[in-house]
Amino acid sequence: MSVRKYFMGVVSCGLVGAMPEDFMNRMVKLEIPVWNVTKEDELYCTFSTYSKGKNELQKIADRSCCELIFLEEQGLRKDIRRLLHRPFMLIYLLTALILSFYFKSIIGVLD
């Protein structure tokens, strides 16, 4: 995953409906970037896009008479959410940062 995609976040979606092409055309009209589009069968396709517009995607799916399924989310937002659900890991990370600055100042004084 590229750095830009990591910071913006990427969501993989599944789309179920009679006309997934209508959904894709509306996304193109709104200039929402989409990639990895695969049509599994007549009623189901998968694609990837940036995760910042998840609410907008849901509105487009409702207007297109399709059901949108969020399969997987990747990126910085998910990593931060995962970190916040593990308080001990967050405490260890903050402690390590504080100690590294403390030891850096001690070494700077010794020089």
C-alpha cells in the first residue's frame, strides 16, 4: 500500500444489486476514485476506494437500489482505532516516547 493510501485509508467494498453499473457511473460523476473493480457475477461486484467518503457511498448505493457491504478497511484510521481499543499498548507507547526524550536529554547533558 502506498503512503498516500495509508494516510487516507482504503476500504474494500462489495456491491449487491440489479444494476451495479449505475452505482459505478454515479461514483465517476462525483469524481470518487475507485480501483480494483471486479464483477463476480451479474448481481455482485467488489471495488476499493478511499475511506473518507463512506457515508457518501452509502447514499449513492441507496439511490442506485444496491446494497453496499464494507468488506475490509486499511490505513491510519483503522490503526488508530485499533490502538485506542488496547489501552495498555497506548500506555507503553507513550511511556517509550517519554523515556526516549528523557534519555536523550541526559545524553545531551553528558556531552
